[in-house]
Amino acid sequence: MKVMAVKCLKCGDTIYSRAQHDFHYCSCKSVGIDGGRQYTRIIGDIKDIQEKQINIKASQKELYEDWNLKRDKYGLIISGDDSVNIKPKKALKTKALKKIK
């Protein structure tokens, strides 16, 4: 399935949105995208953005469920110029809470 994506010309990241409220920034926070296939909202200076379509090997339902169920199988940021490499989202590191006596 083809999805709308934007490439940040500052950091080189290409980002896309999987669902209506799936908002993402690039690594340097200069460019953002939201809306999935319902609409496209792009945040950032037009001189820092290159719009393009990328092909994701997933259906619209799979992308929505990936976002909605927080599976992050299809990843959020694609780095590189011409290749589409979907990387899984990095897991957040959490600190163990100390028990208070």
C-alpha cells in the first residue's frame, strides 16, 4: 500500500503516519506528519520538506491496528534516501521504582 510520507532535508529521516491521530516528528523535530490515509497534515518549513509516497507492505487495517494496539511492527521513521527500510520503534527504557518504607 502506498502512503504519503515526508523527508526532512535537515536530518534525512522520512516519516509517515499510520492512522488518523498518529503524529510523528523526524529525529531533529523540524518536520512532523499526521493523519494517516484520512488526511495529511504536515508541520515544518516548506524548504526543509520533500513530499513523497512510499510503499508499505501492509493493508490500511494492519497499519491502523499497528498504531492502535501499540505493536509498532511497521515502525515510524525510515532513514535513507532511496530504500524503504521499516525499522521497529525502539523500546522505551524505564527505571525501576524504589519502594518507600
